[in-house]
Amino acid sequence: MRRLGGIAGVIIGAVLVLAACEKPQPAMDFQRADPNFGGLQGGKTIRVVGENLRLDIGYAVYFGQLRSPQVSIQNDKALLAVTPRQWTPGTVDVTIRADNGSVFVIHKAFEYINQRGQLLESPQEP
């Protein structure tokens, strides 16, 4: 009987030690794109700002349905994503897919604008 109590004590102690070692990680979150606009031609580097980003996994960033051709982790508060080319102006959601399966959507976070010059299209008289 005394031996059984000793084994139970060891098991309980091991469980308590393991529980103390595993710290819960704060939840990742994304709030905004900075800047929140860019040209239809794409190629602009945007900061996707958040908090508690994991540095040990990868991310894919989508502007609307189009995947960013390049994403890098700046720090635990931001990703850097290059905008893909878009054909029509308008506001799109920015979706972040983490390699651990988490998906985050920032609704209406980025606006594609038409940056074509207007100088030759509407000449004015001097």
C-alpha cells in the first residue's frame, strides 16, 4: 500500500511539472493593412499589422482572391506582403492563412486604385 502511494505521488508531481512548463501562447490576431491602398499594377509592399505572430511558421496573404507573390515576417507584430496585380479597382478583404491552419480575415482592408495618368487622355487648351 505504501508503495502505491509513492507511485501516485510521483505521477502527480510529474503532471504538475509538465503543466507548469507549458505556457499558453497568446492568440494571434491581425488588425489592418498599412498602407491600405495601392495601384492595380501590384508590386507594392504592404505591412499586415497584428499581434502575437508566431515566428516559427509561414504565412500566405491574399488580397481578395489573389495570393501575394511574396510574404515575409517582419517581427511578432507584422508581416510584409507584396500586392498582386489586380484588373479592376475596388476594396478587397485581406486574408492571412498560417501554416498551422489558422485563417484570419481583415474585411475591406485594402483598396486597389487606378493610378493611370490623365494627362494625355484629356488635353486642355492653353
